[in-house]
Amino acid sequence: MTAENLQKMKYLKACQQESMRIWPIASALSRKTQEDMVLSGYHIPKGTIVTRQGRNNDEEFYPQADTFIPERWIRGCPMHSTADPFTNLPFGHGARSCVGQRFARLELYIIAFKVIQKFRLEYHHEPIEVDYTGLGHPDRDCKIRLIPRHCPN
């Protein structure tokens, strides 16, 4: 895997983005307002805790919102979403965004690349949901079968 190869892996990046839209690691993000503001016509006084839901399954922004469709993140695809980028912020945004988000994404890309390069994955069990007790985690054991691809490396 090289930086050049990673740049070409648009589908891998789209899968990561779509995964984080449907199953974010945190179910919500809260901030305390620093000044009075108006959100959607509501006056929010300074010092109010405002919470944003982490999962975005709003059909207004993402048609078939409960369906995993990575193509909605790939420019030029017919399914490409034109939703406002602020509708999906799994790592937050601005000064208080996750400082490790680039490293986390890179780590995920490398692991996924290496696993898929060496194995074919199969899963023949009940659908896995996310349990948000604390941070998001699978609600059951992930019994994924890894079948070697017999690659030369």
C-alpha cells in the first residue's frame, strides 16, 4: 500500500464514510454554547448544552437512509449525495473536532486493505446492530469467516 494507491481507493473511503454515517462510534455529540444563537428559529441562550445526534438516517438528506450505499460518497456516481456536508460529521468539526481523525481513518484504510487483500470475508448469521452503551460496539459476536486468498505476499 502506498500513498498513491490510497488516493485511488475511492470505494474504500466511501465505505468508511457510509459506515460512519449509519453506525458512528458515538451516538451523540454535545457542546455548550459560547454565545446566544438562533438554531432553526429557536433562541438558544449562551451556556446551553446542545446535543447533535451522531447517526444520520434522515431521508430528506439520504434517500434509503437505512441502506448501506457507499456510492453516495463518490463524485460522478448516479447515487452521489448532494446533501450538505454538515449533515454527516462523525468526527465533529472545527476547533473541537477529533484530533486523531486522520490517523484513525488511515489506520482503518490500511487494516481493511490488508485484510481484504489476504482474505475473502463471509458472514452467515443474524444481522449485527450497534449497542450504544458507552461507545458504539457490536451487539453480538461478529462471526466473520476469513478465507485465505493465497496471495503471493
